[in-house]
Amino acid sequence: MTPLLVALGAAVGAPLRYLLASTLDQERFPRGTLLVNVLGSFALGLLSGAAVSESAAALLGTGFCGGFTTYSAFAVQTHRLGWTRGSAYAAATVGLGLAACALGFVVAQA
């Protein structure tokens, strides 16, 4: 049952990521990919803070958030941006993602 929940969540998250990222990404800065990674981190923080059931974690955490966020595009875009802009983009993605996850956790605990 768990693999089916993961697949169902990913079936929603991945197309949504594609739509947002492809609409908002620009040649100079991949803001769409940054946005989906930060939003996905916030959502995962919410789920963790809410201590959802194992089934909900599989559907929403592993499935939806896993399909919605993207490490592969982040890595490729970081490399494509070059040393200076790529480093700034990587730092922004990691820093904002961690902050969003922490915020989501705190919001869920409130």
C-alpha cells in the first residue's frame, strides 16, 4: 500500500513542479526551481511538525514533496550558472530551504 501512496503523491507533485518551474525559471536565474524547493521544504516541515501518520507521510511527504521538489534540476542549474552565481544560488536554495522547513515545523507545533 505504501508504494501506491508514494506514487499517487508524486503523480500530483511532479507535474505541479514542472508547471511552476517551467513558467518561472529564467535564463539568468532559476527562480521557479528555487520556489518549488523552498515551498516543498516548508510543506515537509509542516508535515514533520504535525507528526502525521505513516500513510500521510508516504503520500504527502515522500510522494508529493519528493515529486514537487527537485535536486537534479537544482544541481544542473547550479553548475550552469557558473562559479559565482551558482554558488549564490546554491547557498540561497539551501539556506531558504532549511529556514522554510524550520518555519513549517514551528507553525505546525503552534
